[in-house]
Amino acid sequence: MKEAIYSTPSLKEARKRSKNKVETINAELIIPDRLSLFANGKKYFIRTYGCQANVVDSENIAGILEKIGFIKCDDPFTSDIVILNTCAVRENAEEKVFGEIGSLKRLKSLNENAIIALCGCMIQEPHIVEKIREKYHQTDLLFGTHNINRLPLLLDEVIFAHHRVIEVLSKEGEIIENLPVVRESNFKAFVNIMYGCDKFCTYCIVPYTRGKQRSRKIEDILKEVKELKEKNYQEVTLLGQNVNAYGKDLNDNLTFAVLLEEVAKLNIPRIRFTTSHPWDFQDEMFRVISQYKNIMPYIHLPLQSGSNAILKKMGRRYTKESYMDLVTRLKKIIPNVSLSTDIIVGFPNETEEDFLDTLEVAKFCEYDSAFTFIYSPRVGTPAALMQDDVTRSEKNKRFNRLVETLEISISKKAKEYVGKTVDVLVDGFSKKGKDMLSGYTEGNKLVNFQGNASLIGKIIPVKIIDSHTYSLIGEVSDEYKY
Ligand code: SAH
Ligand code: SF4
Ligand code: F3S
């Protein structure tokens, strides 16, 4: 098949970290006239896999496509351009994407001019790009996480030169400001405060797919949040792979606590942030979180493992004891704090004792929610080269034991809500049925309740009348008139 390969990813390049200053560049999109004429009302569909970093990238991609002249569509099979924004964090995430690429063959039979584009973290992996080139001929464009701003020119070439185009850069990356954006919600927004990651946890592919840790300038972040406030956004989530390290690469004494306080002063009703790496958690954060009512008392604090030996092999740089101490202090200083976590079971050579340590920490912390994963080897990471004597069936058993343990505290925490009236930001109609709405409490617990569409996008008091493990049932408080 005819293709133009401008660059393909390299893990060796992706691993490099220099002391070079990160550049902030202004996205100046070049949109060829013939591309706009071509797009004129044609439809696009984007499917987003993975984390919120990808959600924001997809919002920028949507912004670019709409600027060119494409219109959003909810059905891939009636779209003229389909983009899959992929995630590489675990094998099952990648399998889902390959399944979807397969099913998109049908799109080509319905409309031979339809364009299938792939981007995101998987495309930053050399072996994945090779596999797609060899086996998935229905794909027309592959680009990566560093060159979203190049989309108009790449698309132009696919459309007018009629061949496949591949451009994936493996580099530390810069900060690109002012990309157009079409957000998924008009009352909840994600705001990147930093890109990339320098932690290189030994199991994790993210530092390779996203580049070096680079903090956005505080003035650019505050400007974006101010604009959201002016548009009446109710909630902003500050995003980074490790928000507690914000500013470390800027050399001007800026810390995440300083940024968070400045954002809180802008008076957006709800501020969240994710992810907090336990290693960088600063004491000043306790004061800022407890002082501002609009900073939600909810912290996502990935544990990954409760065993010191495994934490060391993972390169996490904290211990079971220091993690438990941090949780104790968090609960003491922010009494209504909700905690969630990520835990990996079955890291190479995890012993029963290691696993029991994880169960012990899980019980101790009494999480409000948790994301649990079975370790998945990622090509190019140090852990993927480690010998592993733990069988798949043992990993599955541990996974189930962990979920059982976590659910005890998750259910208990959910029950504590019953009888209380809590503020809920209403997201939209619930999957539970007609006239049912859903939204999240300040502590990020899902609530389903009866109500009408006029409540969507508002923060309202809801009385909790019952609880399940992963959600609450409520009714709009009598005090609230609508
Ligand atoms: N920056 C965040 C996490 C990003 S990835 C942090 O440091 O916490 C989200 C979660 O995926 C991780 O917290 C981890 O629990 C899980 N994860 C990452 N790599 C994985 C792998 N190779 N196998 C299984 N789970 C993994
Ligand atoms: Fe991955 Fe670790 Fe970075 Fe999180 S901190 S993205 S787990 S390398
Ligand atoms: Fe996945 Fe990339 Fe996020 S690997 S979890 S989409 S940073």
C-alpha cells in the first residue's frame, strides 16, 4: 500500500530526558483552503480510550476538526472521518482498540472515501505501529501525542495525495498553547497543568508515550480557568500524571499548593485535581485543601502496592509506612476527605506476603473507591524484562481477594452517606432509567435520583436514602425549589 512515512516512534528517543528548557509555543494552525472546502459539513467521530489526558487531547482534536469545517457525529459508520485516540497502559486497553479497528473495516465498505485515523499513546509504541502497518490496511493516518497541532496538514495529505500518512514524534515535547477546543461538557472541564511524566515507574509506559514532565505557565492555567468561570463552568479538574510535582521543572518556586490556592481564589464552585503521587505530597497542600471550600475534599492517591519490596521494584520511592502515615495525616487534617486509589496485583514475583501487605494497607486506608489492575507487561519498560514466577490463575485469585477487601470499606463509606443531605453536581440522565438523573458528591461518589432535565449542570442538595457499593440513591432535598 502507498504510504508516506515522516517519522515513526522510537522508545530509545522517548526515554531520553535532558535539562533543556521546555518551550511554550503558540499553536498556529495552518488550514489549507482546499481542506476547508473539502470538509464543509462532512462528519467526524472520535472515540477516546484511556485517561483524562486523552480526553483533553480529543477535545483539542475536535476543536481542530470543527475549525477545519467538519461536524461532530455520534455514529462512526455514518462519519467521513473516524479518529481512535488510543491508550497503551495495559494490554486489554490495546486489545479493545484492535477490535475496533477491525470492526471499522465495514466503514470502508460503506464509504470507500472514509478516513480512519489513529492517534494517542499506542501509536507512540514502535511495535504497535509496525503491527498496524502490516495488518490493518484500512487505516489512513497515524499520528502521536506530540503533534496534534499538525493534524490539518496531515489530513490534507491523506485526502489529496490519496495515501497513508504516518507521523509520530518521540521527543520530550513542548507545551502547545491555544489549540482550539470543543469540550465534552459545558459545566465540567479538565484543565492540563502539566504534561508528561519523569517518574519512570518500572511497569509504566506513560513516560515513553507522553514525554518529559513539563508544567504549563501559571498565567496560562489561570487564564483558562478564568475563561471557564466566565462561561459558568461549575467544576474544573486540574490534570497531570503527578500534579504534586507541578512547578518542579519551572525553577521559580512555584508549587502545586501555590497553583491550587490561586485557582481556588477564582471562585469556580468545584475544583478537583488528579493524580497525586504520594511521593511529592507537600504539607502545604493540607492547609490549602482545608482552607478553601471550593477545593473538593477528595484525593486520588495511588498505592500500587503495599509491599515495600514491590514498591522498591516499581520505583515508587515511598514505603508502606510513609504512605499509611500520609493517609493518617490527610484524614486528621481534612476530616471529611474521601480517598481513592489505584492498585496493581501480580507485579513480577509478588509473593503471598507482599500481597498480604497490600491487603493490610487497603484495610487500613478505608478507601471510598479504588481502581484495581492486574499487572500487564509493557514492551520497553524495565519490569517487562523481569522474570515472573506468579501464575495467571494466582494473579486472578489475588485480584478477586483484593476487590473483596476493598469493597468492605467502599460499602461502609457509602452507607455513611445514608440520611445525609449532600451537594451533587448533576451530570445528566442516569443509565438507571427514565427520569433518573445522576451526579457526583463533593467526595466523588455517584448518586442516582429522580429529577428533570432542568437540574443538569447545577449543584443541588440531595438527600441520600440508600446505598450500594459503587453508587448512592437519593432524592432532591425538600429545601430545593425548582
Ligand atoms: N500517573 C498516575 C497513573 C497513570 S496510569 C500515577 O502515577 O498514579 C493509571 C494507573 O494504571 C496507574 O496508577 C497504575 O495503577 C495502572 N498501571 C499503569 N501501568 C500498568 C501496567 N503495566 N499494568 C497494570 N496496571 C498499570
Ligand atoms: Fe506512570 Fe509512575 Fe508516571 Fe504515574 S508516576 S504516569 S504510574 S510512571
Ligand atoms: Fe493511557 Fe496514555 Fe493515559 S497510556 S492512561 S492514555 S497517558
